[in-house]
Amino acid sequence: MGRRQFNDGMEVVFEDFNKMGSTVEKELYDRVIFELVQRGQNSFFSDGFLTSYSSPTQVSVASGVGFQTDNTQVDPEPTKRLLFRSSASNLNLSAPDSVNNRIDIVCVKSARVAGSTESRKYKAPITFTISNQNLVVSNDWEAEFIVTPGVPSGSPAIPATPAGYIKIAELLVSAVTGLSGAGAVTDTRVLMPVGGTALINSLSAVRITANAALAIQSAILELDVLAKHGELDYNDFADLVTDPAAPAAGILRAYNKGGVMFVRDNTTITPFGSGGGGGGGADWKGDALEDIEYSQKVKEFAQGDTQKETLYAKVPQGYVAGRQIKMYLNHYSPSSSNQFKMQAVTTLIRKNLDAITSVANQNTSNSGDITNTVANQSRELLLTLTDTLGKINSFSVSYGDLLKIELTRIVPSGAEDTADIRMVPTTTEVKFG
């Protein structure tokens, strides 16, 4: 396609001028816009020509813009024909069948209509009489609609799209009542690949769908799911100076601070790593009565006595500072009722700093009231040796430190068990995190 060419001495007829507009449209529609919309054909922009429910016998088609391909057009007419409506259009349906449902379709095609008229001098071709005439001096695009009714049936079929038209909606017309509502209207438009529907080539992608023409919106949704639940080969965590803000309830926030990985919920900060336990062969020393019962060594704590058992636990090299240290320890009583209670006083002896006899930094915790219900029932007691941040008296516990744990029996809040409480040393488990 080229520009319109006029030559010296050449006869010029009115059709030559009319073709100038067609030539410009062909250049713009067929060559430029066609490529800008990634060669989208018979498609619509955004919500243009979207069909919606109006009443049981009427639908509304929104204003908008689209393009229809018509390869029957002859140069200089563009084959990409503009679909245009400046305002919404109401389309009436034929009355519903009295027995069966049917499916109607709404279709559209490109068309041109006469535009404005103006008064012009006009010379009649035979008489050469000159007179004033009102003549059409412009024309414009205006899409044409058609509603094609289907055949009522127990299993209604979708009618064929009329030649030269584009189907934009399917309508389920119920027997007797007509359209039931918005759910009876199915949008069948193809949207132009612009904005979120623009296409990308993702054939080299590893995580998202590999496709030579993947819509950007689909890719974004896949990336969103990947970011929330996806598989990562690895992730890099910047070294933060301070802890980030607490997340919402039910969310865990992982981060790196000072070369240590932490996880934070809405209440607690906990370091990654360590968390190992130990102490199964714990060597408790003290004045509780030692005995063999049920083929195992026990330490017996009498009611009202001041017996004490002591254990030194070394903090392992793998311990990450900032993580709470706890001790689990099993006890039992021959009684089937009443209560007992155990207490642990933990003294921090910092390596290369504190004397073994230091009592400067201590943490006291107890098991809470333990109520007997079954005689000789093995009860696992939990005693915290540090606070939730792995500190004793505001000093952080570090690997290589010693924890001096002193275990005693104290009075519960309820009726106290009069029997000796048996502590089983081999059940000692110190959990470092």
C-alpha cells in the first residue's frame, strides 16, 4: 500500500479523495495497530462490547472499541475493520419458549454509517443545472448487532455464528421465564492482548508455565502463588541491624541478623539451629535418697524435707544464643491423689569469667502443681532454665557456659502428697532451644 498519487494534467475524480481516508486507515489499522496489539484479531479492548443482563427479555451491550478482520476487503480498504459504539445498546430477545430452554447468541460486525450532512453547490450531470443540495460529507464506524435465537430443546445447542459476524455472548433463555439473571449471560469475547492480557514468551521459564504466548496477568498470578508457596533453590537474606516488626498472627517471619537466622511470630523471636537435647546419662549429685525401684535408679524427695539434687550441664558448641533452654525430667509417686511440685534454680557460670561457686546470675522456675491420678504414673515435668530469650538475669547464655541446676521439692497449692516423690535421673533431657 502506498500514498495516493496525483500527476500533472491528470483527471481527478471524487473517488480519489475518498480513497485517501481508506489509505490512512489501512496504514494505521493493518500495519501499526495490528502489531501493537500483538496481532490480535476479532478482539475487543477492556470491557468494550461486554454483554450484561437487563431483564428476562433484554440485554445491554456496552460501548467500546475492537477490531474485526475482513479479508474480503479490496485495497485501499483496510482488512482490519474498526468495531465502535459510542454508547451502550439495548437488544431485545424473542419471547421464551413455553416448554424448553434455548441458547441465543449476540453477535457484532463492523459497519460504516453516514455522518454529517452539509449544504453544497451541486451541478446536475445531464442538465448542468447548479443548485444547493444537502449532501453527506462524512461517514463513521458504527458496529451492527444481531441476536440469533437458538432452537428450544431439552438439550439446547448453541446456534452457528452468522457469516461476517463475531460472537460476543451466549444467552441461556429459560422456558417461560426468559433470562434468569447475570448468570444466564456468558461472555465469549476475545480481549486484545494489551495491559494484563499482553503476551510474553515464557518458554525458557523454569517455575511458571512455559508458553510461547503466556498472558502477563496469568504470569503475575503464577508468580504470586510462587512467592507465597513456591519452591526455591535458595534464598539470600540481607544482614539486618535490628529485628523486623512482628508479623500478623499466624505468620512466621524469617531473617538474618548478625549472621544468625531468626524466626519471629507475632509474640516471640527464636533463632534457627541448635535445639538439640542431652542429659540422658545425667549425673545428679545430692542428698535425696537413692534407690533402685522397678529396675532403675531413682532419687526420692520426701515431704517437707530440704533435699537437693544438683546437675551441671554444659551448653553445647552448636547452641545459638537467644534461644530458650528447658529441661524435661520424669517423676512419679506411689500415690493416686494429692499434689506435688518441683523447683529448679539455675545458676549461670560463664566460661572464662565466673567462678564455679558464683551465685550472681540465677533463674528460678517450677513445674506447677502436679496432681496424682494413677499410682506410679510417669509424669514428665518441664522446667525452664532461662527466659524466652536465652538469658539468665539479663545475661545471654553462650556455648561453653555451665548451667548449675539445683532441683528441690516445694509445697504445691493444693493438698500435698505425703509419699516420697521419685525422680528418674535417666529421663533428664536438657533442650537447648
